Amino acid sequence: MIVWLNGAFGTGKSTAARELMDLIPGSLLYDPEPVGDGLRTILPRKRLDEVADIRDLPAWRRLTVETGAAVLAEAPGVLIVPMTLLRQDYRDEIFGGFASRRIPVRHVLLHTEETILRQRIASREDVPGDPGASASVRARCLAQIPPYRAALPWLTEDAHLVDATGLTPRDTAERVAEALRAGAGACEIVQTPRPAAETLAAGVLLFDDRDRVLLVDPTYKPGWEFPGGVVETGEAPARAGVREVAEEIGIELDRTPRLLVVDWEPPAPPSYGGLRLLFDGGRVAEADTRRLVLPASELRGWRFVTEEEAGALLPPERFRRLRWALRARERATVLNLEDGVPVG
């Protein structure tokens, strides 16, 4: 199990985590910060300069999950992770990665009243003997307060909140341990295990009366998506798309959707790639959209969007697939794609 201690920089996550280890026998402390240090050493400066924070690197998020899973494989038990995570899509990606490996996550937010937090940051001396370096750390911590404040609405809804204002690290750890024993902070993200080979997936495009396409926002991976999923063994692809639409958004299609594109997605480690099919599910009546229901553990939201709006929401490879699917729909044909490019 993962116990993820979230909170603002300077709220005392690391000290509370060390105290929590005493209260959870056999637990281990896993700080992903060295993952970032390693990437800073390995990656070219040009790539590092492209991101404002090491967490913005997909490699950091992927390696954070891979390292945590590897540690638990060597020493099963509880892994305590004191790490600030303020972007919900990054939380979804990381916690979804653990979920795909059948590793449960408990999300705990250590909150400190801002006035006290600023006082704590002002008194920090992270690099003894180097006032300049310590001042730089304090400045970074202070700069993260506004993003933390902005993230509080989703954090307080997603995580179990422990108000650490005025508490010692030991008191904070005891509050966390008590909450964990009561089952608090359980992450609801559900994700199927990561594929171990190429997969066949079927997506379904649904449209409103303005020909806008329906997209859904998964909780377990970055970027928006079309309703759909992996075709099960022995299942017809079109039928899989119909099943996924019913399971994901509660809409029962009364006809077999028409195939629009077949796209071969090349392997890009850690993904194995495979065939991706997009079908035309037709128009959705306004009355049906009012009854649309999302599984909270898998999907966070939905919306109808224009092609231009989809470009800002979909990852590049999915947007290329959508563009050609829309062209195929206009021409009443089927297009064969390789990595989003028509062939043949």
C-alpha cells in the first residue's frame, strides 16, 4: 500500500512521514525527490529548461510509479511517500499507475494555516552554512503557496485532510495513523493492469445536434479521450465499443456503430501499441445527455467539443486519429492509418 502525504512545501510532510514509520510496523519511507535528481543529471539541459518543475516531466511521473512498485516488490508492506502534488491530472496519472499494478493508495493532505506556514518557511535553514542556498529554498517554498491555495478545492475533496496547524510532527503522524486505521483517504481510481503486449482498442464517436463530438476526461491518465476501451478476448470490436459506451457513460446504443478509421499505433515504451479503431456512434439526443452518468473512479467529466476545441484537450496521437475519423465520416468511407497518417 502507498500512503501519499500531500501538502504545501514546508508543511512538515517529511518529518511527519518519519514519525509515521514508527507507528506503522515494517513501513518504508519513499521520497521521489531523488528520481528528479537523477533526471537532472541525465537529461540534457535543453529538455530541463522546457519545464518549470521536475514534476512536469512525464519521465518523473512514470519513474515515480515504477520505483515505488519496484520497492514494494522487494519489500511488500506500506510505502510512505511525502511529496507535494498539486496538479490533479498528475495525481490521476501517478495514482492510476499504482492502481494498474494493483497497489492501493491512501491520499492524506497535511494542511497548515497559511500564516503559520509562512512562519515555518521563514525559519527554515535547509543548507546550513550557506545563507544564499537556504534563502533560495525558502523562496521556492513561498512561491508554491498560491498554487497550493488554488489546488485546495480538489485536494480537500480527494484526500483525507489532517489539519497540522499547531501540531508536532508526532501528533500529526498519530492523526494520520488513526485515519488510516479507519480506512480514510482511499483512492477511488480504478485501472486495468497495464498491457503486456499489443492491444486492440475500440473507441466510439458520439455527436450532438451541432455535430460536436463527445469527449470524456479519464481520472487515470492525462488528456481527454473518446468513450471506449480495450477489446476483450473473443469480443467483436464494434460490440466492445457499444459495451464501453454503456459502461462508461450509461448510453445504450441501439445499432452497431459504423467503422471510421483503423489506426496502427506503434510501440513507444512503456506502451506496446496496437490497433486502434474509431466508430461512428451517431447523434445523442439531448434527453439522453441529461441522463448521462459517469463512474467517478474512472471518468471525471465529459463535454461536447468542436474539432478545434478537441485539439486543446486530446493528446496529439488521439487528435490526429479524430481528425481523420471526422474526414472519413464526412466522406462516408473508412480510412487506414499508421500512427495517425493515412496509408494505402
